[in-house]
Amino acid sequence: MKRAVVVFSGGQDSTTCLIQALQQYDEVHCITFDYGQRHRAEIDIAKDLAQRLGAKAHKVLDVGLLNELAISSLTRDNIPVPAFDTAQENALPSTFVPGRNILFLTLAAIYAYQVEAEAVITGVCETDFSGYPDCRDEFVKALNKAVTLGIARDIRFETPLMWLNKAETWALADYYQQLELVRQGTLTCYNGVPGDGCGKCAACHLRANGLQQYLQDKTGVMASLKQKAGLA
């Protein structure tokens, strides 16, 4: 039996990964992390989506320690989430949570070990990665090698969105006939507004811009997605 663990936040990217994983694996487990994030409404949304989509199990882990160590506008209410048009180019954004993906992927791999899953799937993306160093392909591959050595089991870290832009990510949801669910039922906004979000933060800008691009050229974007992702 093919099993996978999806690092699941309830946002656009991880939900799209879950939708695809359910088509590719016999059994899919979700793992969500509660680190005191200001947009913690995503946890309830993740619970609902995991159940609606048919995940085998959904584990929510309390990793509040990260909140104590990682200073970010996503972990501190007194640090404002920057609007997209005020973000500084080539600067690490205040929404970066240092060590988040190091911790999440490591814990997900331990959970995968427990449930005998062969893969850990994460929705990180280098194309639209907002400057986060722990979303890079180089980082994921390096950590995967270290974790595999440390647990003496070959658990793959899969990143199906790594080389897709946001328009192609929307196309992937549409390929599996779940575009409206992803649009209306997920929470990607840094300010915790579900669906189309607040429309002001960087996450909402990337999401809306990608959707607009996809809707304007569905045929072209879908063709690009199929070529990149090897879809029929």
C-alpha cells in the first residue's frame, strides 16, 4: 500500500497538494502544526478540509515552542503584517518564520516513519516563494538527505509545486476539478481571512494575481502545467 503524509495548513498550496496526493496514493495522512500563528483559523479549516476530502487521518501537533523562538509578524501580534506594496524587494519579509520548515518537515518525517509512509509532501515553491530560504529546492533536498540518514529509512520529501507559478497551481486544482473548493474553502491570507482573503498582504497578492492569470488564459496555463507536471 502506498502511503503519504501531507504537511497541511489548510491554505491553497497544501490543499492542492492533498487533492493530488489522494489521487496518487492509497492512503494519505495529514499533519498540521499549531505554533501560535496569528492566522490560526487555518487549523479549523484544515480539519474540515482533511475530513471533506477523505484523508485517512489528520494529526494536529502543538509546536508552541516555535512561537517562543521565532520572531515574525506571523507569530507576534505586535508586529504588523506588511501590505504587499510596502514590502521591500530583496529583503527577508517579516512574515518569514525562521526554522519553520526545518521543524515541520522533520516532524512530518517522524510521523511518516510511524505510519509507514513512503513520502512527505509539502507545498513549498521556489517560483513564488516570497523570499523564504526554507522554501528552496536546495534546502528541501539537503534536509531530506539528513533526515533519511538520521532515521535510517528512505522517506522522500516531495514538492509537487516547486517549479509551478501560482497560475499553474490554480490550474492543478482545476485539473482535479477542485478549483472552487480551493478558492472558497482555504485560508492563505496572512491576516486570517478565508477565501479570497484581505487583498492586501503578499500572500493574497500572489494568490489573486495567479488566479487572474489562469482565468485569462486557461488553455495556455493548463498546457504549461501538464508539461511541467507530466500530466495527461
